[in-house]
Amino acid sequence: MPAPRSGGRAEARRAAQGKGAGAADGTSGGRAAARRSAKPKKNVKKIVAWSAAGVLVLIAGTGGAIYYKLNANIKSFDADAIATDRPPEAQADADGNKPVNVLLIGSDSRGGNNSDLGGGEDGGARSDTTILLHVYADHKHAVGISIPRNTIVPIPSCKLPNGKWTKGGNDLFNAAFSVGGSDGGNPACTQNTVEKVTGIRVDHTIVVDFNGFAAMTKAVNGVDVCLPKPIYEGDINPNLHKKGNLVLPQGKQTVEGQQALDYVRLRHGIGDGSDIGRMKRQQAFMSSLATKMKKEGMSPTNLLPLADAATKSLTVDPGLDSADKLLSFGLSLKNIDMHDLKFVTAPWRYRTQDANIDLVQPDANKLWETLRADQTIDGQNATGQQPDAGGSPSAAPQQAAPSMPAAPAGDASNASIKVAVYNGTVANGLAGKATDLLKGAKFAASTAGQAASTKYKTTTIEYSTSQKANAEKVAALFPGASLEPSSARGISVIVGQDFAAANGMGTSTAGTASTTPGAQTPAAPLPTTVTNDARSADDDICANTTYGSGG
């Protein structure tokens, strides 16, 4: 009779229970066998543990590879090409808050593979797009200033590829990037020019060429844009001398790669065909891209693919010449609300003697002063430093100043009362403080910016005749305020020096610096030529995307 077969469900049960006759050599059955049968489980655990460790090592190694890859991608320009005669660095306040100015340059270089995207044959490089991005010290606000590329500006002495320096002189703004005639352009010369024109210290410069831009738009799976009319091949390339095929349809759409490049470089076939209209579309594009990145999260996971795409065609200043510096800078922008990311164009006008552009003065200088003071274009203090409640730049004692009450709880009906708040003084951030007071009392208040005058001694509340009762409710928050009927609709609060004094923000004369450590001199109110044309990143993507007649 053959020996019974080993194995089977019964033997498995007996082994699990420690039962069974067991073999003479002790290789099966019994508790010993059960113990031995358990040993492989320990080995399995070890294998799993070592495998997990191996995966972690592999991931870490891959991360390191990505890091080194990004570093290898990045090119930086020569620090010796940056001018030595520069505006002073912004000083950090007592809390370490400091603004950052970043020069963003879109290069139309035809070098490398860019000629496949650019559609041109000329050598060298020009700055197709230039935006000075001012990130305020609180890192909750930012504003991008577009500078028209055909603006006549003073270009300072710049370093050439052969090591010599130019004499400088007045020329088109985008000529600075072309100094030296290299395919990579001359970002240091553009940086030197921006500092000379604005009096603002540029902390970092980033240049992205055609390839980098196209790759970035693919890395984020496209960017939402909008066009007021369809665009054809003949609009992209006027030398075609015919309409050609449809390239970009009218209305909202998502673009990436070549189509995205066509959108931001488009001039002809829309509006008056000027660079001004193109800048408006570029601002809309940047707003849409920032909104998408903010929505998806500014995490390393989301930023790394974008960084990989961008760095392949990126040139930066020496201060951003590594992956960790770029990633750290990108993550530092994550707290900026899209409504507080603004885009404006430097005040400009067409020249009478040619088709080029001059900056309008003193409007442009007021804009630069506003940035240097770390004041938003709607008059808010964004230095990151709260005003010192115990001090004032005024030499006069403050004991007699009226005290401002704490905001009452407010009733639900206040929510339907809209109030626009203006700053009638030169004290930084005063309108924002009054807005907070009104919001605390449940009013629907918003900061509207600087008033037409900065010499209001007493807070004034203007109201339309139908809003008198509501205006009186608002006035209860501002003891001593003057109530004045107005032909304008709604309710406006123009805070005066009395409110500033009561909040430890007393004012002396325009241009007097605050005694708050690290604070800047308050800037004069910005002209409407700047503020009326501003775009917020959360604006409708179909709005304000063209200039002049023609669509």
C-alpha cells in the first residue's frame, strides 16, 4: 500500500493545531513543525521590510536625480554684468518682512530649437515681454508692471560678451536685451535698465524663451484664455498675405504649446494691432496661469513638473541658480490671494515724432514711488508691519486725539449697506484699517484707495439722499465725523487725520517718513491712468484683452 500523501487540508489543519503523527525525521507535524512553519513568515516580513526600504531608497535616489537634473537645466548670467551703481536694497522691518522685486523676461530668441516656434529667421534675441513683479513684504499682495517694449528709455552702460562695456544712451527698451547680439540675450543689461528707469532694486531676474514657455503650458495641462474674435494664420504671420486657416477660435478656450505662444505673441488681427493690446492679453494669460496653479496647490508635487519644463529653457540671475532656490521662491508666493495679484501697464503715451512710446510723467514716477513704499495700487500698506499704536511721526502730543471705539457687534441689516472707504491722508494703510472697523460691524465695506485729496483733517462720510439713515449708522463708528450729502450713489467714508491720530498713525506732511522700523515713506496717490486700467488675477478672462479699434 502506498504511503499516504503528505499535504492536503487535513494535514494543514493538524499542523496549525500542533497535532499529527509526525515523521521520523521530525520534518513534519507537531509543535516543532508548527514553529518551523511560522519561520518563513518572519522571512517574508524581512523581505517586505527590505523591499519597502529599497523603494524608499529608490524614491530618494530619483528625487536626487530630479534635483540634479533641474540644477543642470538652469543657466545663470554673469554677476559681473550687473551694474555696481544700483538702487539700495529694501530693508527688512523688525519682523523680518521684506519685499521682493522679480524681473520676468520673455525672450524671442531664435537660437536652439526656438526658431521652430518663433516663425522667424533673425539671429540674436529681443525681450518680447517684460514684467516687473513686485511681491510685497507681507507676501499676500503682488503687482506686475508691464513695460512697453518700444518705450524710449535711457539704457546704461552694459557688459558685452567680449567683456567690454557699452557707452549707453537712449534707445528702445527692448534693445537692452539685444545688446551684444547673442542668442541668449543680455538679461543683465535689461535688469540694469529697469533699475535706472524705476529706481527700484531688482532682486531676481528670470528669462524664459519660446521652448520653455511652450513646455510650461503643457506641464500645467493648458491655460484658459479668451479672444474677442477668431485668429487666422495671416494674423500670426502678416507676411503670409492671406487669411489662411483658423488658428485660435473666438471666445474661451484652453491653449498650450504653440497655441499658447501664438496667443501671448499675437498683435495683428485684433484691436489696433499694437503692443499695448498684446500686453493686456499677456496680463490676462499670467492671471489665468497663476489662478490655475493656486487652485491646484503650490506644492512641490505640482511645482516640480513645471520647474522641469521651465528650467530647460531658463536663464536666471546668480541668486536663483539652483532648484531649491527656485522652488523656495515659488512656494513663497502661495499665500497671495488672486484678487490681490494685480497687473498694470506703466503709464505711457505715443510720441509725436515717431510711432514709439514715452512714459508719462509724473505718473510713472508715482508708480515707482508706490512700489518703493510697499504700498498697493489701491493705497493699502503691505509692508507686513502693523503700525505702532504707541507712536506717531508727528511731534504733537496725541493725548487730545479722539478715541476710536471698538467695532460693535453690528446687526444683520448692516450687511446690506455697502460702503466705499478712501484714505484722505498720507498715512499708509489707513483706509484698510477703517475698512476692517466697518467689517467688524457687519457693513459690506471695501477699500477704494486714495481720495482726491490727502488733506482731510476730519473724517467725512458722503451719502446720497436715500442713504442718510444708513450713513448715520456708519458715522457712529467715527466720532466727530462730518456727514455730507452727495450726488454720488451710495456711501463713501473718507478717513481723515483724526482717525489716523486715534489709531497711532498721525500724519505730518506728505513725504514724511514713518517712525515704524522698516517702514517706507508713504507714496502720493496714484493717478487714475494707472488704477483704472489694473487687472486682478481673478478678473473675467474675457475682459480687457484688447486695445484700440478693430475688435
